[in-house]
Amino acid sequence: MSAQPTAAQSARAAARRPSVLILDDEEIVLESLKDTLRESCVVAATLSPREALEWLAARPYDILLSDIMMEEMDGLEVIRRARVLQPELTAIVVTGYGTLEVAVAALREGVWDFLEKPLLPDVVVQTVARAWRMRRAEIENRRLVEELKMRNEELLRLGEVARLQQEQQLFQASRMVSLGTLVAGVAHEINNPNNFIMLNAPFLREVWQVVKPMADARAAEQGDFPIAGQPYTRVREEIALLFNDVIEGARRIKHIVDELRSYAGRDPSDYKCLTEINAVVASAVALVAKNIKSATANFSVSYGDNLPKLYADAQRLEQVVINLVQNSCQALTSRDRAIEVSTRYDGQGRNLEIRVRDEGVGIPPENLSRLTDPFFTTKRDAGGTGLGLSVSATIVKNHGGTLEFISEPGRGTTVLVNLPISKLPPAS
Ligand SMILES: Nc1ncnc2c1ncn2[C@@H]1O[C@H](COP(=O)(O)OP(=O)(O)OP(=O)(O)O)[C@@H](O)[C@H]1O
Ligand SMILES: [Mg+2]
């Protein structure tokens, strides 16, 4: 017999008639009990205690109705053994003499109720019905307890998941902090040697401009000669390009270093200027006008009316808008696709919002959580550094705001920059 009733078992118990095993070694009593209960119960009846125990070993019953005084075996003994076989069984004793002693002994065996001879049919039916109601309530209770246990386990499990998530977030946060420190250090280390390159490469290029006619003259007079293992006439063509590559490469390194520094938040910054967000957007759009023009024929900006000013670092915010618009330009697959930039004021939440929407390729859901990780890019081959959004996110965060991405792969992306307005300049 299952110790953990399911809802289905419980529902079945409510719907069915109880199975009752009747044991009495007096045939007349047995027959009369059978007749009385035939209608409301599924009845099995026997004169023999041994047979009753055999049946109890073979299949479950709801209720055992047993005589006490029997020749073959004492009724209470039968009940004791029966409850070993079926701990859930509800036992009712039938007794010819209701002494206190018998009652106490019966209660000790866990007997539920008594029926006294002579047996009155109504009383028998009512007693069995009461026992069955109790039995069903027990089944239902156990089911509820089981259900609560399961719910509790589920809650504990959910609690555990929440704890793990929190741990993960803390881990992520500490990772970002140490990454910031590392990044600032690395940026500094790279910056110094890169400055040598940036300063010296143009000088070397100038030197080459002076030396080149001399080498040309020599080649004209004496014929081609080798330089670094290659004929001068070939090297001559390449050197100018090589200088350009070196200078361009150094510029790119400088750009990355600058981005890393603002990501790491190591650059001094001024958040205290009262700034007009529309002016920021206009200036950003003007700065990337060329990119916009080559990416789309459908560009629009709508400036919200009567926007309050906010304390901000205008140049940094401009950088955010530039990064977002550039990403949108790079996401478009044809010039028909649109980009929309807009600003508005959410008077209730006291937030300024800059919205950049594009009809580009969109962002796969699995990438959403990584967009603002430094160096996350899907454009490495096209020269993407993966720093644009990490820098932007840092800037927005430093303004107390949030950066939100909503994207539908294949259809486009909307980025929302939310900036809270405060009446007072932030404490430095
Ligand atoms: N509007 C957008 N539409 C589709 N994908 C986007 C969009 N904006 C960002 N992404 C995705 O997020 C990635 C990271 O953007 P992020 O600006 O940080 O770096 P990047 O554009 O790859 O390189 P860069 O450092 O030059 O800006 C992009 O590579 C791209 O996959
Ligand atoms: Mg970018």
C-alpha cells in the first residue's frame, strides 16, 4: 500500500465505496453484517481469523470489522497482526460485552470504534460510514502534507537558485572590478611605448622623404641595389605604405587604450555641467554624419520638447550616442533600412531617455547579456574592438542611469539610455 497518496488516489478514495473485511465466527452475525453493509460497502466476510489474515496479507482493505471473542484467535490479536500487515487499516470491533477493560485493550491496538451486540443495522451503517469519512480525511491530509513538503522542497530549491544567482552576480561584479584595475594597468603600460611610436613614426616618415631622392639618384646612377635583402626599386614603393600602416596601427592602439581607460573609469571626468541632452545628441549625430550617410537613406532624429537639463559630462554622453549610432549603422544590411534617434522626458519617473532604434540584423538572445563585456564583438574581422558598449555602459552608469537593449533578430534593435535627473549637482 502506498504511504504517499497522490491527488488521484485521494480523488478516487472520495468517489469509491470502502472495502470492508468482516470477521466473526458466528455465522448469523456474519451474515447479518454482510447484509447490512452490502449496499454502502464492498464487502468480504469470513468466519476464520486465519483466513482473514491471509486476505489482509494479499490485498488492501479500508476497514476491518472484527469480533473479539473467537475460538480460533482473539479478535484483538487479529487486529494487532492485521495492523502489521496494513498499518493504515481502520479497525472496528464487534463485542458482546462492552467492559472498560476490553475498551482500553482495544484502544491500545489502535481500534477506531466499537459496535455492541445486539447489532442495530442503522448503527452499523453509521459507524462504518464515520470510519470511512475519517479514513478519507486521513488520506487527504497525508496528501496535503506530501504536497506541502514538495512545495517546501521546491521553495528551498528556488531559494538555492536565487542564492547561486546572487553569488554569480557578486562574482561577476568582483570580476569586473579586478578587470577594471587590470585594464587600467595594461592601458598605461601600452600607452607609453605607443607614444614613442606615435611621436617617432611621423618623424621617420619625414626622414624617408628626404632620403628617398638620394636613394633614387643612386639607383639611377648605379643601377638597382639591395636593401634589407630586397631590391631597392621594390622597397621604395612599399616604404610609404609601411609608414602609413605603422601610424594607423598606433592610432588604433591609442583609441583602444583611451576606450579602456574610460571603461576602467580612471579618466578624470566632469559630471557637474548642466547639460542639454538635445545638444549632446545633435553634436554626436553631426560627428558621425558621414557614417550615417553611407549606411542609410532613412535616418531621422526627433528631439523632445522642453526637456529639463541634467548634470552630466556632455562629452562622455556624446561618446555614448556616437557608439550607439555607429553600432546601428554597422547593423544595417541595406540603405533602405532606417535608424531613428529620439529624446524624451518621462516626467513621472524624472528620467531623460535617449532612444536609438535601427532596422538592422538584431542581436541573438544569447548575446544580450554579453554586449557590455569589454572585448565582446561579433565584428572582429571588420576591425571591431568590442569596447564601444562596455565604455558606454560605464559612462551611463557613472551618470546613475541604465542602458537597455531590446532586440528582435532579423528585425532590429532598440537601445534605451535612461538618465535620472537630479536637481543638485552630484557630489564629487
Ligand atoms: N544595434 C546593434 N545591432 C546589432 N548588434 C549590435 C548592435 N549594437 C551592438 N551590437 C552587438 O554588440 C557587439 C558589441 O558592440 P560594441 O559596440 O561594444 O563593440 P563593436 O561595435 O563590435 O566594436 P567597437 O569597439 O568598434 O564599437 C557588436 O559586435 C554587435 O554584435
Ligand atoms: Mg560598436
